[in-house]
Amino acid sequence: MRNHPLPLITSLAHGGLTTPPSVTQQLTIDATTIYNECDLWVEQLYDFAHADLAPWIPAAGQPGVLASVTMPIARVLVDVNRDPDDLGQPDGPIKTMTSYGAPVYRKVPDEEQQQALLEANWHPYHRALEAALRTHANGAKLLLDCHNMAQHGPAAYHFPGAARPLICLANLGDAHGDPQPRLGWTTCSGELLRAAGAIAAELFADLALLEPTPGEAVPTVALNWPFAGGYIIQRYSQGTLTRPALPAMMIEVNRGLFVGDQTMNTSITAANEPAIAQIRQRLYQWATRVAALL
């Protein structure tokens, strides 16, 4: 019987809504854009210490995970799931274009400003994640990179307009979780990803999109589509001199389940607490069953 938290470290990289003061006056985007670019309510979805999860926690068990690292800054401004060396890329660590192709700045920050943004915001997140991994090196069995995604692909991303699954699981591999030829390795085994996908398919099959598109088929689960994973799982699944390698997996939940079919202009609304609670309970059951496989 489990008498400790789940042996996971969670990364919540894209849930922030805060703007760095140093760039506020340069922005062309407003609060509505930041809201629609954010992984909305991600900290509530993956709150594995929430009181409503009590029925699924063993009597002698403890809620939560070993550690969770969150990012307060809006990901449309500073994206900690991007390589810091990719400055100058529109979708890099300091973004200059939204996922719908709109400019972020009236005047793009120069290199000095961008480096300052990295130092003040990007690097602290990764220092905290590194520290969590070192602290729990003997207990952590999986790094779970936690996200959510718009119901349809935004205009400036791959597969624009495409209907997305309810759940996407990723390990940098192919549609079966196996290594892609160009990379040759994955951040966790294909066997684990496929098993995690089967568990998710069982747990989420009864949920429905709030604003479904008539005639549009939406799978419950897809592996490595529309996202195969990003910088965080790639970096931290690899060991260093100060910490061992750790299997890593990315999970994306469709925001159509708890926000609706967003566009770049969707109005800001309060969190849909009942829908979020339904998903959180399933995510916790999913995480518990996946952890048992490790």
C-alpha cells in the first residue's frame, strides 16, 4: 500500500498569466490574447493534492507528488519549454508571434532585453526543476510535463485547424511511441507510453467536448500527435553529472473539455470548476496507474 506521494515530479510550464514589467509597454497583445495562449487552469487540473481526490488515495497514503514546478509568466512571452539558444525564433523562448500568427510586440526586445528576460524568468524555472530532480533522485520514477491544448490547431502551428484528441501523450517518438529515425531515442519507453495511452483511453472515453463540431471525429487518445514533446522532456530525461536520467512523458489535455472551442478572441471567463474536477479526478487515477507500472 502506498504511504507516500506519487513518485512523480510535475512540470507546469505554460500556465502563467503574468507579464514581465520590463516589456509591458512594448506589447501589442492584451489580456485576452495572453488568456487564449495559456494552458488555462493547468495548476488546478494537475493538483494531485486536491481534497476531491481523497476517494482515490489509499488510507495510509499521502496526496500529491514529490515536487511540482510552476511558471507564473505567460508562455506567449517567456516559454520555458523552448531551448534558450533559439532566440530569434518567432516561437522560441522569447516569443515574437502568437500561435495564431499575430505579433507580440510593437518593438521586438533587442538581444540584451531578451537575455535579461531569460535570466529573470527562464533560468529560475529550470534551476527549480533541476533542484527538484536532484532532491528526489532516489524516489522519482517519472517526470510528467503537464499541459493542455486548444481544441483545434491554431493558425501558426503545425496542423492548423485540425481537430485534436482529448488526450495527447508524448515521448518524442512516433505514433506508436517508438523512436523516430531522425532522433533514434525516446524520453520514456514506447511500452510505457502505449500502456499509459490505454489507461487514458479507458478513463477519458466518457467525456465529451463542450462545443463539438458536427461530424468531426475526435480520438480519445493520440500518441505524439499533435505534439511529440518539447525541450523539457528532452533535456531532463537525460542524466547529468549531478543527477541520474529519469523517464519523462508529456501529457496534453484538450481545453475543449473544460473551456470550449477557443480562438484567439475567446472572451476571458472564470474557471469551469465542475469540468476541471471531473478531469482532475481522471488524471489522478491515470497518474496512479501509470506510476504502478514504473
